[in-house]
Amino acid sequence: MIPKVTVIIPFYNCSYVQQAVESALAQTYPEMEVIVVDDGSTEHTGLLNPYIDRIRYIRKINGGTASALNAGIQEARGDYIAWLSSDDYYLPNKTARQISFMLERGAWISSTNFNFVNERNEVLMEAPNFSFSSNVELLNLLKTACPINGCTTMMKRQLFEKVGMFNEKIKYTQDYDMWCRVVLADYKFHYLHDILLHYRYHPNMGTLTHQNALMREFAALQAIYSDRLEQRRQVLLTGGRTH
């Protein structure tokens, strides 16, 4: 029996949500569920009507991305959890390729490569080279940047029982906080170089519209995690092991 994968799509007033949902529903992997978490949207909700019988739709009061992800995780029936922003979209083989990669390695969590695209779905460029082959390399990267695109990730559902849910007090960099907690709990992060996501770059994306607040939040988390990340890196360099 093959494992089920749940894709969680947090949605808040995004006009691109149809393409995100269609890409999740078009996955070649057979055991899928798609959960759309409407985080209190006041616009574009009608775009979901054509898919309402093929998705699980959860509506909640606005609480931010972390709260939407947590709401989806709590309702998920899948053995593995993936996350897709409502303005991005998967390649059709994303789930099948990534779950196969993870099962071959006994991985608890993985991420992949991706392309940047514009509003017209034209590829702008491949993502900067943030690849890593070990947690030692990843720990070093995490000290100064967030090298993992959350929408490329897939993880065992049980991982949240081990490291906790997304921190709902963190508004913009809840992904960075989660990845730090994962590696500090000694779970090996596996990287798949295949491009399996199109990440949309557009004027209304949160990374741009909230850039200053995001950078302040990231700096605050760096101050919390930087020394701990380096300490863990040194332990691994001297023979420590990951799960």
C-alpha cells in the first residue's frame, strides 16, 4: 500500500489560486488529497468553485500562513505533508518524484530545486544554488539565509509530533523557524536537485510587500538560532549523527 500525500494550500485573496489548485489536482501520484485553507479571504474565493468537489475546503478567520498550515496539518489524512502557496504551482510529477526519492532514503523531510516564473508563467531563472548534501552544509547555510523554499518541501506527518507545529506568532518567516528546529532535532534534510516547482515572482507577493518586516523578523530569529546552529554543526563534524 503506497503512502498518501496531503498538499496544503493556504489561501488569502490570491488571484492565482486556480493554477495552484489545478497543479495539485493534476499530480501523477495516485494517493493524494488537496486541502485549501481559506485564511479569511474577502476576494477571489469564487475561483475555487470549480474544484470544490475535488478538494477539502477549510475556512477560518485570518491568522496568517502558519495558522493556515497548522489548520491543514490537523485535518490532513496523509502520511506525508506538502505545502503549496496559492500563487505558485507544481510540475505534474512533483509528488511522485519526491515521495519516491524519500522512500528510497527513509527520509523524514526533503526539499527540491525550483524555477522563478512571472505573472505569465514565463521562466525567469533557476533558483540560486542553495543545494546541500548534508546537514553540516545546511546548518552553515541556515546561519545566514533561508535556503529552503517551503513549497518544495515534503515531510512525514509524524515530524510535527517530534518538533512541533509552525509557530503562529511568527508572521513571515515561520518556515525558517521550522527548518532550524528540524535540523536542531537532528533530522536529516534531504535535497533533490530536480526542478519540481514554479515559484511566482510578482509585485503583490508577500516577500516583496512585507520585505522590511520580514527582514526584521528574520534577524530576530537569526539571533536566537545562529549560535545553536553552529554548535550543532560542530557536533556533526566530530561524528554526531542525524535521524
